[in-house]
Amino acid sequence: MNIVETGIDGLLIIEPRVFGDDRGFFLESWNAAVFREAGLDLNFVQDNHSRSARGVLRGLHFQNPNPQGKLVRVVSGRVWDVAVDLRRSSPTFGKWAGVELSAANKRMFWVPPGFAHGFVSLEDGTDFLYKCTAPYDPSAEHSLMWNDPAVGIEWPLEGLEPQLSGKDQQGKALAEIEAFA
């Protein structure tokens, strides 16, 4: 497994070892001992799976209180995946990092607690899987505005009109959210 740092403390791109031949491939998407050796001692309590059409933009979601860490990956299609640092004490508060996740590149993204997270689907039928360190708590869920100019996320939307849920259309600006300590 190869770990790629993003320039934001704790936010990591993970490239699993892939073993392939003419029959297909094999990879370990999660192995507690291997991740622990790499400094990621994580306890997952929930797995989620979403499917999105091209142009669906989900996020930017976070829970406060009861924040979730998320290990995310794509098994069909591709997305532009983004995390925004919402830790006020962090020198990178309000900064974002993004990565393309796809069935082809098999990359994963570790988004620790204290971040807003979202993605835009770049292909129809994109299947997005994520492991969470805390259960979903609808009473603690919030949305950061996906296009807040103060954050300045560079979404790859050429030829796409983002499709958002009603909840995500009501996302708040960075200056309006209750950030983490």
C-alpha cells in the first residue's frame, strides 16, 4: 500500500497493492493490521454504498457533533472527490484537497473526522463505497456550500450541470458553519 499526502494534515490518498493477470485483479481494500502499521488505527462501524448518475454532486457533508472519518473508494465509474478542513485550530482551516477516484485507478481517500466531504460523479452508474468511523446521525448532519467562493473548490464541471439534493442546495458558507475546535 502506498500513502500519498495531500498537504493537509491527516487527509490521505491511499493506493492499494493490486495483483492482476488476464483473469482480473485482487486487492485488499481494508486490512486493520496493514493500516495500523501505516499509522491509521481505525475502527469502522458502518459501511455505505451510493450510486450516482453523471453530474450528481453530493456534499459537502459533515457531522458536528459526532464527526465521521471516512475511507472512500469507487468500484464502478469515477468521481472527483473533495474534502475541506473544518478544524479551526488547523493551519489549513478552510483549505480543500481533491482527487479523482475511479474503478480504473482503484485509489482510496482517507477523510478524517473534522472535514466536510463530497464528490461529483463523472460517469453514469458510479458506485461509491465508504467505511465510517461513527454511525450516521441525522441530527448532527450539516452541509457546507459546495461552491462557496471562500473555499474555492475547483470542480471539474465542464459540460456538467451539477445535480444537488434539496439539502445540499441549502448548504451554508464556511463563515456560517459551526467548525470543529
